[in-house]
Amino acid sequence: MNENIERVRDIPLKVTAILGKTQMSIKEIFDLTKGSLIELDTFENQEVEIYVNGQKIAYGQVVIVEQNFGVRITSILGEEELVKTLV
């Protein structure tokens, strides 16, 4: 089985953490400049969704480590939940 894992270890995956959502008009987007803030609908300490290749697989919490943002995985979807995200 270890050989099978080695075959796929270098396959790139797109990992996305959804920190929040907002709606903006095209004018508002064009008015953005370096340093602009975009208000999101997620609250502090609220779980964020984690996606791999566009499929939700887990939830996590935003963490700050030495002035860098990261996401700590807090729960992984169970088999039934994973199947629902594939449909």
C-alpha cells in the first residue's frame, strides 16, 4: 500500500478555505485599491469551509502564526456528508 501512496503524493491539489462572502457591484470592485478592505459575512472564531478541488471536505478555524494566516482543520466530513457534496 505504501507504493500506491507514493504514486499520488506529487499530484497537485487545489485547496481553498472559504473565509467569508460578500456582494459587490462592478463599480465597487473597480474602486478597490491596494490596502482596501472587503467586509465579509464571517465572524471571528466561526468555522470556515475547506475545499479540495472544489469539493467541501472539512471545516476549520483561522489561525495567525507569526503574522501569517492559516487554517487549522477542526473536523473532516463523514462519508455520508462527503457523498452529498459530490452530487
